[in-house]
Amino acid sequence: MLFNRLYQPDIDLDTLEVRPQLQLSTSAESRLSLHWIGVLREFVRGSLAASSGVHTGADALKLLLAGADVVMATSALLRHGPEHLRELRREVVTWMDERDYDSVRQLRGSVSRANVPDPDVYDRANYFQVIHSWNSARH
Ligand SMILES: Cc1cc2nc3c(=O)[nH]c(=O)nc-3n(C[C@H](O)[C@H](O)[C@H](O)COP(=O)(O)O)c2cc1C
């Protein structure tokens, strides 16, 4: 499972106490799982479960495309309630229908590191390009 988001305490700067504070995740946190599932898919024979930052159908789809066998959601269900699963599933099915996918199996891992034309997009070697794109977006 990549990655379990462990409980993260906070420090109160007035009392210097370590405080328990539940902070739910955001979609942005799914990028760490997406990266490593995409890289590891070709090396791991066992199942890969994606956890952390799965809030929308888009989050789920990206992780499946990277190579996850299943995706898991905790924060999203705490925030929106268990009925949110229906919406998440609807978004996934709509996206698949629009692109004529019949099953998740057809798309799973199709954008993993082993299956993209330029594997560098998954690697650190790509840093220069990433930083450059950040600059261009703002100037
Ligand atoms: C209230 C709460 C309780 C959790 N309890 C556990 C637990 O007992 N064991 C565990 O391994 N992870 C636990 N987690 C971590 C979740 O399994 C998951 O890794 C984490 O919430 C990241 O996924 P998310 O972005 O969908 O929330 C808990 C998370 C929350 C928010």
C-alpha cells in the first residue's frame, strides 16, 4: 500500500506541547502515491493499493492509470460521508464511457513509467523541465 498517511501531530508554539490534530488530506497528496506506483508497477508482481489524497474520480483514475490495482479513500469519506463513494464511482465510469473503456483492467497501468514514451517524466532527471514550466506559467 502506497502510502499510508500516518497520524501527524502538531506543536503548539505557546505551550510547546505536542498536540493531536486531525488534518484531512487534499488531492495534491495523491501525487506521491502516483509517482511511486507509476515507477514500481513494472517491478512489483503483487497488488499495489493507492492511498492518500483520493478525493475525486479524477484522483482515482490517475492512480489506476499509473498502475494501482485499487484505490483507497479515508479523508474524502470523513469530509463528505460514505455516499461520496457513489459520486466517485460515477466520475470514474463517466470518464471511461466517454473513452470507450469497458473495464478498469484495460486502463490499469497504461500510463505507468514502463508504458509512457518518455520515462524521464517519472524521474528526477525531469526536474529542470518541471521548474521551467512553473516559471513559464507565471510570466
Ligand atoms: C481518522 C483516521 C483514522 C485512521 N486510522 C488508521 C489506522 O488505524 N491505521 C492505519 O494504518 N491508518 C489509519 N489512518 C490512515 C488512513 O488509512 C490513510 O492512510 C490516510 O487517511 C490517507 O488517506 P486519505 O488521504 O484518503 O485520508 C487513519 C486516518 C484517519 C483520517
